[in-house]
Amino acid sequence: MTPPAEQPDGEPAVTHDRLLGGRVALAQPATGYRAAVDPVLLAAAVPLRDGERALELGCGAGAAALCLLARVPGGQVTGLERETVLARLARANAAANGAADRFAVQAGDLLDPPAPVARGGFDHAFANPPYLAAGTADAPADRLRAAANVEGAARLPDWIAALARATRRGGTLTVIHRADRLPEVLAEMARVAGALVTFPLWPTAGKPAKRVLVQGRVGVGGPATLSAGLSLHADGGFTPQARAVFEDAAPLALG
């Protein structure tokens, strides 16, 4: 990570970081919400293939989208971001990673999406919605951190409904969320998708999961599945399976 860089007036200071073992260069705000392991895990779970299109709602500075494209260089990703400063950063990051022709960033709100998102037809849609329900926690003082962590006008049902509207029949929806909100996530996903898979992310073996990945197929039936999931840490470091995701851009097969 580099020290925060000076920015023009009105723009946040940024640091220049690396993800996926250096494959992805990411400029992101020095304070407030900062990408950690969650967007990398989310990207690893999206079953994008060359020639397919994916949509990310709330793409931030582009961490998940760029990790996905580093693994699937023949794919196309559209990102929707409400915060204009983050949308600008995402576009700059796309250019810095040689992905400007594969990662199109739209500034707008998922409650009233711009035409490229509203037209839908995506093969896959994914998101890391705010983890805290509106009214259940004090919002952080930092505006960008608050927008990332605490629901605003768009609540969890709105996020999942927007993902589904944008996705073709048979396409996948993938979200990462807090394990304690899993009942809500499953209830909302079941309204729009079937063959749901819950993939726990265990901090270490024997410890309760704090995060879960949930994936389903739009308009497709099928039983729900609880996966064995992934243990992230062991012996003071990442497990070999987690290291393969974080450093080698390995995919996560949820089913």
C-alpha cells in the first residue's frame, strides 16, 4: 500500500493497493470504506465465462469487478455506483488495469437505474449490499463508509430485486452478506431465484461463520443446498484454499 496521495479539492485522498497477488491495481479512498477480503471472495464466486456479461450493483472503486475480470479476461462487467466519487475512481481503476473496454461504470441509483442497467439481460449479477439494516446502528461519520455499511433508501429486498430484474432467466445472482442476516437473504433470494446455495465463510475451522455467500438462478427451480464452505485461516495464515483465491485468482465453486 502506498501512502495517501494528494487529490484535487473535493476529492478524497487515495492509496494505491494491490489485490490477487498483484494482478489488480486498486486506487481507493484512504479513509472510510476500504476493500478487504469480501469483494475478492465475491468475485471468485461469480461463474462468469468468456463472452458473458455480468452486473455489479454498488461497485465502489471496482475491487470485485476487476478481480472478476482478472480471472475471466474475456468477460464483460457493468458496474453501478451511486457515489460519483467512487464511480470516477472505478473508471480510473478500469483504465489502470487495462480493462476500460471490459468494465463499464455507470453512476446511478439501483432504485432508478440508468438505461444500460435497466435494460437487463445480464448473464450474472452480484453485489456486496450494506451489511447493517437501516435503523439498527448509528451510521459512521464518514459518508462513504456509511453508504457502504448501513442501508439507505435501498434496503436488502431492493438490492436483491434489482439484481434479479437485471438478470436473464437462468442467470445467476450472487451476494455476500453477514451470516446473522442469512434468513433475510434466503427469503428474498427465494422470491426471485431457485437452486439456492449457501456457502459459509468460516474464519477458522470450528468457529462460527461471520460471512456467507448465497447464489441462485433466476426463474429456475431446484432444492436449496448448504455447502461445506471455506475456512479462511489456519496456523496463523490463510488456508491453502483461501490463499489460492486471494493470491492466485482461483474460482470458488459454490455448488
